[in-house]
Amino acid sequence: MKVELRIKRFDPEKDQKPRWADYQVEVEPTDRLLDALHYVKWYQDGSLTFRRSCAHGICGSDCMLINGVNRLACKVLVKDLGRRITVEPMRGYPVVKDLVVDMEKFFAAYRAVKPYLINDEPAGPRERLQSPAERERYDDTTKCILCGACTTSCPSFWANDDYIGPAAIVQAHRFIFDSRDRGAAERLEVLNQREGVWRCRTIFNCTDACPRDIEVTRAIQEVKRAILFQRI
Amino acid sequence: MYRGGEGQLSFILHRITGVGILVFLFGHVADTFLVGFGPDLYNHAMAIYRLPVIRVLEVLLAAAVLYHALNGLRIIIIDFWPAASRYQRAMFYAVGVVFLALFIPAAITMIRPLFH
């Protein structure tokens, strides 16, 4: 089948502002959008710039705004997108070139929530054990691949890019509710700031956008509750 | 425009109705303030509220207050019971149903006197 790709392009060395470019691509219905982008880059216009690494929905490199919603180009099939497909970079971060955005602030927010195990108690002779129920408590938020789909779908984040964003809160959730971790208080302190969880307006765009089907808004709500009641 | 789902629509409506109600409140504070300048001015201001066009705006105000209140309850439920986030779509439609059930009779009651 033939599809038309409308790609929002921006070359900082040539363009004053982003422009739309159209490409006709012959694809199989079961091809992923990433295959179509590869076709453009390899056979039509080598200057088209986008990120991708594993191309199998795990590395989280190729999140983009596809037909008006955030999706991973390597997970979404062409047959589910129609004959005319619009592709734009994620919203809210500065565009470096074409579909590549500068995610430095995204990872700064990630680092701010201390996304690593904090536990000063001396490690015993064996692993720090936890029950299946304790593991289940934060299972959902372990699935995050840091693609940025949630944060860049969030109207609160578009309005204020100092908002720490859903992705960082998901990462914080993963450790706050981990029975082996002792750093919950310092993470909740970070998330209780002006630019923390309270900027969330329960809009649910993040949950809809997540390619890993994480219930992002729910995780944020659980963190809000933990702050409110000082209880995990 | 990001093509968000019901959650984004509920948020946009919540914001618009919230700002609308706030603007009305500023006006309402101003008209109540006029009573300090004597009954004539105040009564004159109150007469404006009886204009048919203002009545139509009052119907819109009732709609805004009703939606904002009902969706506010939806958000409160999600705030205090995070598991409810799984049902946020159904709750949005429930807000719509309750809204229509309350708003339609209220609007008829408010508009009817204009035709007498």
C-alpha cells in the first residue's frame, strides 16, 4: 500500500521555523512506521533525522507525535495510521533537528528523583528479600523505558517545562514503594515542591500515551496520597 | 492540537468553566459593591440581570457551575482512590449523563419565563 508521510522538519542551519515535508512511501500494511521512516531516510532523503536504537520498543528512543498522539515509531503499524500520516517531534522540548528533541531537562528531572536504591543498612550475607506482594506493589512502574511519551503528552508540562513530569514521578514511584528502599522521604520531599506532583491535573494523556501501558496517572495519584497522608 | 482522549476533554472543559465562573464572580462582587453607593445605583445594576440576554448567560453559568462541580467530584474520587483512575473514562461519561439529567430541566425552568 502507498502512504503519504507528512513530516514536520526543522534544520537549524537553514530553517527559521519548522516546515512540513511530504513523502510518498510504498509499505506493507504490517510495516511499522519506523520502517517507513527508514525508507525515506535510506532511499529518498538522507537528511531526515530521527532517533532510534533497538527498533523493538524497548530502548525508548523513537517516541514521536504520530497523527496527533505520542507513540513509538517502532511499535505502531502503518495499517493503523491511515493513508496520510503526520509525524512531528515530541512537544515541549527544544527541537534539535527534525524529529530529534533535546531531552536534557527530561533526564535532569529523572536524576532529581534519585532513581536508584537507597539503603544504608548493611547488606546481609544474602540478597535483600521481599515477598511477591511487596514486589507486586511497584511492578507497574518498573516497566518504564524513559521514552518521554508521557511527559511530552502532558498539558501541565507544555505550560511549564519546569514541571518534573510524569516520567520522573513514575521512576520515583518505582523506588518509593519498594520495600527494600529507605529513600522514600527524600524523594517525596523533591516531589512535594512547586514543580512536583501537584502540577498534575489528572488529565490522563500520560496514561493514554504510555507505550508500556503503565497506569501513569494512577502512579502519580499514589505518590500524591503518600505525601498527603505521610504514609506509603 | 494533541489528540488526547476523554481525560484531556474533561480537563479543557474544567478549565474553561472554571475561568468562566471566576470572571462571573468578579462581576458579581462589583455589582454587590454598588450597594454601598445607595439603592438607586444598585437597583439599576440589578435591572440589567433581568434582560433576556443575561438570562441566557445565566443558563450558561448554571451549565458551567454544574459541569465544574460534577467533574470536580470525579477528580476528587480519583485523588483519594487512585484505583479509580482505571474508570476515569466511564466516570467522565457518568458526569455527562448526570449533567444532562440536571441541566435540561434547570435550563427549561430558567428559560420558560422569557416566553410569558
